[in-house]
Amino acid sequence: MITVVIADRLGKGQNVAKGVEAAGGKAIVVPGMGADMRLGDVMQAENADLGISFCGSGGAGAITAATKYGYPERHGMRSIEEGVTAIQDGKTVLGFGFMDVEELGKRLTEAYIKKHQS
């Protein structure tokens, strides 16, 4: 089962988590304000497959996780399609502007499973 860590600057991410679970994944929402800055730490602790970070710029948490742990990342994304493309390109940490929507979690999880099922 794919494990996805969701970390939102404002402590949200519950809707994305519903989408991850609808697609058959395990979602871990990092609690509290500034959660995006703890994305890499939680991914390491949970041995997660995928990390999704949300903040105003769409970059801080993803860049921090990549810098600290070497995860391949793409940041500054504003659409679900950009996230799907990033997964197809081999990225495992994705940075978005605020987008706590169920469809995002579902589509990203499905894209990850499709890429890695073979």
C-alpha cells in the first residue's frame, strides 16, 4: 500500500487525505500550523512513498524535504495535472499552492500506483 504524507502550512489536508484513501492509499496528515516544514521528517519516520506539501508559494516544504533528505521534488504547482506529470517524471515530493481538494489526493495516488505497479 502506498503511504502519502500530506503537510499543509495552515494545518489542513484532510480533503486530500480522503482522496488518497479513496484511491487505496494510506494518508498521514501532519498536524498543526507550519506542518509543511516537517514534511520530510514525517516522510522519513513513516517510510512514506509520496509527500505533498501546501503553502502560499507551493515550495517551502517540498524544497526543505528535498534539501534535507534528497527526495526528488517539484514545487510551485497549481494544478492536478502538473502533479500527475511530476509523478510520471519520478518526483516523490510535490509542492502545491493551497489545494485541499479530494480529487488531488485521488489522482496523485492513482498516478503513483500506475507508475510503480510494474
